[in-house]
Amino acid sequence: MKYVEIISAEEWDNFVAKRRNEKFHEVSDKNRKRASKPAYPYKKGRTGYARLQQRILAEEKSDATSLPEHVLWKAARVGKDGAVVEAVQNVYDECETLSQTLPSTEVQDCRSLLSRVLNVPEYSGRVRGKSFGVTPSSFYRKSKTKNPTNKEVMETLAELRAQGITPCQLYLSSPTYRIVGKGKVHNTSGELLHHNPLPVGYMKVSVDLVLDTDMLLPLPDVVSETTLMRDAVGSFVGWPSDLIFPDAEVYMFYMIMNI
């Protein structure tokens, strides 16, 4: 056998057996069909992400060493005529919006902005929209901000609770059950929302962070005319109590932002 020095006969037989497996062919066919009709076609031919990034930085005479992944992803999908299809532009715009609303500690996690907006998993050991060999640990820089101690977090938590305030995650159940934002519950008896009593089953929350900018609020505010999630940041809204969950991460974010 040609490669007898680097692979044993048993290893080769196992390799051949796996590739003759019916399930392997099903997965292979599925991936082949998906690759033949990508939702966002790559339009730079043989130019890879790394070379494309170098070219863009050189043209812009930038001192930066890299581009944000969604910026590079969009550039790779611009045709020779310079046109950007609406679907690609929409993804880019959502990434821009999300980058402005997420705290830096959450932006730099194992799932990139681009993966969040595309609603696809981020596989370990890679960063979507970057070239081969770029890993999360090498791409994302750890923040030098001093993290609060557990004692400091608990003290802040106690202060907030004493004021009837609880950090929370905000969910919606339609069209799918998912988290759409984070904020704080202002849970005091007889609470009013803009001088009006809240409907039964609703609680008053302040919105600090939005993850789904274009979703309609579960209770549009007729007073301030706020109807979309992106318009609710920094304001009070009514939220169904069964779609509100305590959020320990918000305590940490609150502490970091106040250091």
C-alpha cells in the first residue's frame, strides 16, 4: 500500500468502511446540496478571507491589523459591480446594531456577532467570517477590566432587591421561544407604567439590552408610541410575567459598568 508508513491496514479499512456507510452518504449529499446553493454566496473567487482582508486594509491605509468579522463577511459578498444584495446588507446592518447594544464582555464570547445574526452555531476552534486558522482565543482579546468580586456582586444584588429591582432576561414565545433582551424588573405593588395601571399578568421592566431589535413589544406603549424592541432601550415597558427570568449575568454587567 502506498501510504503504509503513515497508516495501518486496519486504519485504512475503517476509513473505507465509514465512507461506505449509508449515513455518511446522507450527510455528504446534504452538505453538497447546501454548498451548491449558499444563502449568501462568496464572490471573491480564489481570494480567501486573509488576502481579502489584507487588500482592504492596504486600500484604506489603515493601521488596524484586522477587520470586524461582519465587515469582512460583507466585503466577501460584494460583486464585481460593487452591488450588495439586500439579504447581505440586512445581516450587516443587524450586526452593526447588535454591536452597539451588547456589552463588550458579551460581544467577545465564543459566539460571534455574525453567528448570532445568522442564527447558526459557532463551531469550536474557528471564527465565522475569518480565514482558516483563526481561533476564538487568538481573535478575541480578553478585557483588562477588573471583574467585580463575588462579595461586591452580592452587595449590589442586595441593594437592588431592597429597591424592588431584579435584573432579568426577557423572553418572547412567538414565533419561537427565545431571549430577546435583558433588563431589570421594577416589582413594587401598585406599579404604574406611564401613569397607567399594568394589565393583569404584566410587570414593569426597564430594558437595558436588546438582542432582537425588530421584534414588536408584547405590550406596545401608546403613551410614548414605543412599539419595537430597539426603541425600548433605556425606557420602561410592560412585560408578561411568565416570560421574565432572573439573570445573574446582568448583575455582573451592572457591576462592571459602574466600576
